Amino acid sequence: MAGVSDPAAVEPDTKDWTWVLERPCPQCGFDASLVARAGLGDRTRATLPAYRDALARADAAERPAPGVWSPLEYGCHVRDVFRRFDERLRLMLTEDDPAFENWDQDATALADRYAEQDPAVVSAELLAAGEAIAGRFDALRAAPDDVWQRPGRRSNGSRFTVESLGRYFLHDVVHHADDLRR
């Protein structure tokens, strides 16, 4: 595909981003403490047009700068974030304190050849996956507090509740929508 640079040239992100649950993100401005849990589905849907529009661009597969993912690569990542977090949310709602499988997003980007995927296909998959997790959060709007406090944990030991997982997840989606504007 024309315009695709070496996918391995992006520096892997090894940061633990769970701090976004405690303070606003200085890069994108997202403040998890301001997100009402009943609005997680709507806030997720509100990000979808940014991805749809970016993936429809003629240059969607081109990186804006060396070491920065293209809109296509961000689209693939966010599609997979939607899928991964929808599965984690489902586990938290159906199992007691599930341990989430480790996910190396950078390894996934290389193994799944994000830079070579079809932007139109990725767009359709991203929109469907975004609607799916938004719908799962919508279904919880009137859930009692004990449902929102159900626990789950990542392989690195980070602990989440359904509510904090939703806010953490939403930061990722909002943050990358902001990345598309840079």
C-alpha cells in the first residue's frame, strides 16, 4: 500500500496509563473523574465520527511523521480496543474477579499488519465494535451500584471496577481521536 512506512518504526508504549483515572490527561485533556458512568455509551459513540472521517481520507494509510501511527493504524488499534474492552467488560459482568489476558498492543499492530489493512473495512469493523461496547454500557445505565463495582484485573495486577474500566477505556478512545487531529 502506497505511503505505508515501516510499522516497526513506532516506539512501543510501555507506560502504565492507569493514572488517567486519578488526574486529567495533559495530552488530550480527558478527565475521567468528570465522566458519568451512565454516559459511557453516548461518549463512546461521540468519538466514532472522528475515526470514520479519518479512515475515509485518501491519505489514511500515510503516517503524518516518522514514528507516528497513520489514521489507519490508529483505527485498527481503536477497533481492537473496542473489542478487547467489550470482552473484558463481559467477563467482569459474568465472572467473579476475572483476570484479563495480557494484550501487547504493539505486538498486535505488527502481527496483524495494521499498516496494510483496508481502511474501509477497518472503518466498518471499528464502527460496529464501537456500537457494540457502547450498547453494553447503555445496558448498565440503570444497574445498581454493586454491578458497577464488580472487579476485574489485568495481568500486571492493575485492578478495575466496571465503572473505572469504562472510564479508563474511554480515555484511550478519546485520546486517540485527539491523536488523529495532530
